[in-house]
Amino acid sequence: MRRVSPLTYVANVGEQIVVRIIQSTGIASLVNYSIGGTPNPGSVPKATPVTVSVTQPVLLGQTAFFTDPAGGSYTTQVSGDPGGDPPDHVPYDRAGTEAFHTMIYTFLTNTEFAKLGPDLTALPNVDVDANDSANAVKSPKSDQPKASRGGRNK
């Protein structure tokens, strides 16, 4: 597995991705997961790892419910098979008085990612700034900047 932007990862076909909450405060004991909008595996204890096999592009939703009126936070670990990037840690701090928060993770196969080519604007969760010429990705057919890889998306 390789992280290509916040919440977006590329995996080998068939790679097993494990998502788990590794630290939390002020959230319910159960967390809801869904694949493609359908509950899968549904509500599970927050420390229980959820495994996704990436055989095609997958959208995994993770919803945590806050229980402490004073705030709350959690950190999710996303890891793949050995040989890829080290596990990614995704922190979230409660914003205001929100009752719950959902993160949508995108897992693409290497094949699907290769079809995108250098056009990172097609990826979800990627901030692009065509005016940021220092970090712009060049189109293979042109020397014009196409999209930024700057900032937090390196």
C-alpha cells in the first residue's frame, strides 16, 4: 500500500488493507464501517481491525460518534501488506459540537491508479492549485502545470 494523498491509497491487486482506531478519547465504543455506502462489516468495537481486500477501487466509510460534550478525538491506523509504505496514522479532533464524524478512505489498485496518469485532479481528497508552479505536475503532452502536489499531499 502507498499513500498518494490524505485518505487515498494505492494497493496491489488483492492486497489486504487493515484499518483500526489505535487511540481515542470521547467516542462511543462502537464504530460504523461501510463499503461503497453499504454497511460492511457494520458496527464493530472501536479497537477491532477491519480488513479490506483491494481487488477493485474501494470506498471505505468509517463513522465515529462522539460521547463527550467537551470534545473528543481519535487516530486511525491504515496499513497494508509488508513492502509498502509504513502504516499511515490519520488523526481527527472533534470540530465544535458535532455528534459524529465520517472519514471516507479511497483504495485504488495499481492498475486503476496507472489509468489516471499524471492527472491527480481525478483523485478524491486531493487539493490542487494550478497556480502553484513550484509544485505543479507537468502534463506529458505539455509543459503547462496541470495540478499541484504541494502542501500536505506529498
